[in-house]
Amino acid sequence: MDILQIGILIFTTIEAGNIMLLYFMPGSRLGNGVGVFNAWEESKENPKFHEFATYLVNWVAGAKLIFIMMAIVVIIFGNHLTQLFTVVALILSILSFYWRLYPAIIKMDKKGEITPKGYSKTLGIMITSFVIGFIAVFIISLI
């Protein structure tokens, strides 16, 4: 297994854990659990909104599942060039977090709608670490 496969596998493993949380413990405050959003618990007071929130959580989990299944295929069957461009695609797609999601969670965090307070910074650091890790994997694979 080379560095590209290892990098993709690590990300895939982390995302698999996040998928399990979203499907089976969506209210968790671990990983990508939506329990950090105070609105998750509030949505339970209105069944119509909670059904919608649950649908969106499951939709995200399903999208992540598609993502990691494709990554597994690339790890197993992709050649070096395919794996290299998969890492580039992962970098670009992960960076999209900073376009819409990060500004939204910062805004909610400032309004006190996130528990624990300051979680947006933690999440930002975590996402930045993924990007830096993939950039490192990309550079190492070129050497």
C-alpha cells in the first residue's frame, strides 16, 4: 500500500465513523453528529421539523457513504494517477467547507446555538488538518 492509498484509507475510515454516527447516533456531539447544534434538540419539539432535520442528516450520511465507497474503489482498483487525482479532488471538495458551512457554523456559534461554545474553531482546525494531510500525501507521492 502506498502513501496515496494510506491517505485515502485514513480519510475513508474517519468518514465511515461519521456515517455510523449520523445513521445510528445523530444527536451525538462526536464527529459529525448534529448534537452540537442546539436546534437538533429543539426540532424534537416539532415532529414536522424533526422529520425534516432527520431526513437531511440521513441525506448527508448517504452522500458521505457514496463518497467513501468511491474512495474504496479507487484504493483497490485505481492506478497511481487515478489515486493522485482522487487526492486532489478530495482536497478541493473538502475546501468547499469554507465556502458555506464554515461561515454558517461560525455565525451559529457566535449566537450561542452550538454546544460546546467554540466548536466552530475546533471543526475548522479539524478540516484544515484534513487538507494539510492530503497536501502532504500529494507532495510525498510526487517525490
